[in-house]
Amino acid sequence: MKYDLAIIGGGPAGLMAAHRASELSRKVILIEKNPRLGVKLLITGGGRCNLTHNIPDYRLMAESFGKDGRFLLSAFSRFGVTEIIAFFENRGVKLKTENDNKVFPVSDSANDILRILVNGIRENGGLIQTSSEVKDFVLEDHKIQKIILTNGQEISANNFLIATGGLSYSGTGSSGDGYRWLKEFGHTIKPLSPALTPILVKEKFVKDLEGLSLENVILNLFYKNKKIATEQGPIIFTAAGLSGPAALNISRHIDFQFAQNFRIEIVLQPGKTLEDIDKEVLKLVSASNKFLKNSLEGMLPSRIVELVLFLSGIDQERMANSLSKVERKSLAPIISNVNLNVKSIEGFNRAMITRGGVDLKEVDSRTMCSKIISNLFLAGEILDLAGPTGGYNLQLSWSTGWVTGSTVIT
Ligand SMILES: Cc1cc2nc3c(=O)[nH]c(=O)nc-3n(C[C@H](O)[C@H](O)[C@H](O)COP(=O)(O)OP(=O)(O)OC[C@H]3O[C@@H](n4cnc5c(N)ncnc54)[C@H](O)[C@@H]3O)c2cc1C
């Protein structure tokens, strides 16, 4: 039996490719090393599966991936947010868009998403083989002839898709096999680093802020004092640093190996100038017969006030109206920006995705076909793309998987 398409990896990218190709009557086999399909998919969004981000404009969606997002323009324009929402809704899964534009099944169950894909592949006549680990490839004339499983089984196909994911949460099955094979085939693998992961900082005082969440701050990331990225949104202080959407998103730009060269500036009062902040402080402290700490709570959460006063060296037990002009003016810059020096970022065991991967220059963005091996396709997280948190990364897998499934011919 020779298949039209043999897919390695039963995650979102492989499943969508198998669904699409089998829908187009291609002879498909999906090979997954775990006994179950979509193990990582089932833990997405805390088990609720944030399957996409409701930005129907595919250009904006692609821009969220930074300059590399250009690679996704073709895939997103053909099978983007509108199409994935229709895909699941037309198959009976009701979806909801929450306030922050994240899309989930109404049931809050990732299982409903997985079930539709698996049932669809089977109904379309696709073959699914679980507990099957691909070990090796047989190549001839820059084409893959067959793959060999650890149990010795050989599978021949006209086309192959490597959708083995990244390196994060390796217990789910994504242990980096694909990168190793692709390197051997001559592909360039851009340096791999954990991303969408909590950030650890050098300043010990964050421990006192543990658990404090701030709804809307700006984070500016500096590499050797050059600003390289900005994110706006919620953060939460952890015992050793920062987490929450804005912190996770900015972690995509921190190189694991050189993390210590990065600094984060937290802009606590976005949109306000130093002058605005000083005026506000003046209003709160002048003629106030409260303790300084209590007065400043009129503009900041109490734990942040404590931090600001700690950093300023001003005793929080001072009466607000006893501040000198010089002391008062020293507060605005601290309220405006809290600087934290990065110590490290959490590793692959805490990262939602992997930054780096197959060099996009070596993949045709209209087909997902490798430019090095003519019958090889690449889809999902294995590609050198890293989207923000909020459904973008699953959309990347759906779109690139669908394009692969649409391209393969009999
Ligand atoms: C905790 C967590 C929560 C997340 N939440 C979200 C979210 O809510 N929204 C979002 O957009 N993204 C989320 N993500 C990211 C998202 O899960 C990934 O981007 C996505 O799963 C990548 O899909 P993929 O198909 O490329 O790879 P994977 O899902 O990693 O699938 C790859 C598959 O290949 C199989 N495989 C590997 N090697 C072999 C081999 N040798 N032989 C056979 N099979 C093999 C693996 O077992 C695995 O099943 C989350 C990630 C994590 C870790």
C-alpha cells in the first residue's frame, strides 16, 4: 500500500492536514507515537482549548507573529480565523468569543475539538495509527521513499508531512524528533528556545509582590539597553519574577542563552507622562493629613505603593503633607517605570511554545512544501514561528496543516 500522504504527528497540525487531505479523497495515514492523539491539544487553554483569536483580518493576524508573520499571509488568507470558526461550527461545535477575543468551545472542553477532527478523518477514510513512533527515513534522489517505525514497520507514501511540534512539555510527545531529522536532510534549524514562559528576574523584592496582578501595564524589553519589544496587557508577579499574558508574550523575544542581557521596564501608568503623574501625586499628597502610603493608594495598588516607596527610600509612615518638593518629584519616575533585570526564563517544561525551528526561507509558504526535499511538507510549531498567547499558535497549526492537506495530490 502506498499512501498519498503519510503524516508524522497527531497534534493540531497533523490532524488538520489529515482531515483536509482525506476530505479531498487522498489516501492518508496519520502516525502518532502516543497511545492517544492530540495530548497537547487537550491541555491547551487549561483544557478549554483557546483554538483561535477572533481577529478575522488575516493580515492583522499574521502581523501578530512579528516580521516572520509574512510567511503566514497565504495560509491565513485561505484558511484563517473565519474558516476555522466555520469548520468547527459547521460540524456541530458551538464556539464563543470571550472579552479578550479568545475563542473557545462553549463546552469549555478541548475534547470536543479533538473529537471532531478524529471522527472526520475516520469518516473520510483516513487511517490513524497510534502507539507508533517514527524512527527513520529512507531517502532517494532528494525524495523520501518510506519511513520506518521503531517496531520495524515500513510505510511508503508519495508525500510526507513532519508535524512533530516543538520541544515544550515534552511529556506530551513533542520531544524534538522532527528537528533532528530535518537537520540531517539539510534544513536549517533556527536556535530553539522556550517561549511564552514566565520570566525570572534578579530583583529579590518581587517576592513581596507575589500574586499581585495588574490589569493593564506596558512592558518594554531592552537588550543591552536597546528597546527591542513592547507588550501591553495584564501581568502577575510570581515569587521570582513575572507571568501573565503580557509577560508571557514578551518572553518570546528573550533569548534563553543570553537572558541575563535583557531588562524589562514596567510602565505602571500607561498613557501618562511624568508631568501627569507628578501632578496626580501632588494632588494626593498636598494638604493630606494621611500617611503617605495611604494617600498614594488613591492612584496605585497598595503593594505597588509599598514598592515605589521602598525604591524611593522614603519612609511610608511619613505624613503625606510632610514631603518636600524634591522628594515628591522623585516619585513620578519610579511610578512611571519599574525596572527589572532578567535572570532567566523558565525552561521548556513551563513554556507553551518553542521559539525557533525550521528556517522559513526553506519552506514554500503557499504549499508548506520543503524547498530541500520535494515530497516533504512541514506544518505547525516545528516552523520558526512563535505567536502570542491567545489562540494564535493553534491557528498557525490549523492553517499550515490545512494548506498541506489541500496541496497534496494523488
Ligand atoms: C500548557 C499549554 C497550553 C497551551 N494553550 C494554548 C492555547 O490555549 N491556544 C493556543 O493557540 N496554543 C496553545 N498552546 C500551544 C499549542 O498547544 C501548540 O502550538 C500546538 O499544540 C502545536 O501543534 P503541533 O501539531 O505543531 O504539535 P504538537 O501538538 O506538539 O503535536 C506533535 C505530535 O507529534 C508527535 N510525535 C513527535 N515525534 C514523533 C515521532 N517520532 N513519531 C510519531 N509521532 C511523533 C507527538 O507525540 C505529538 O502528539 C499551549 C501549549 C501548552 C504547552
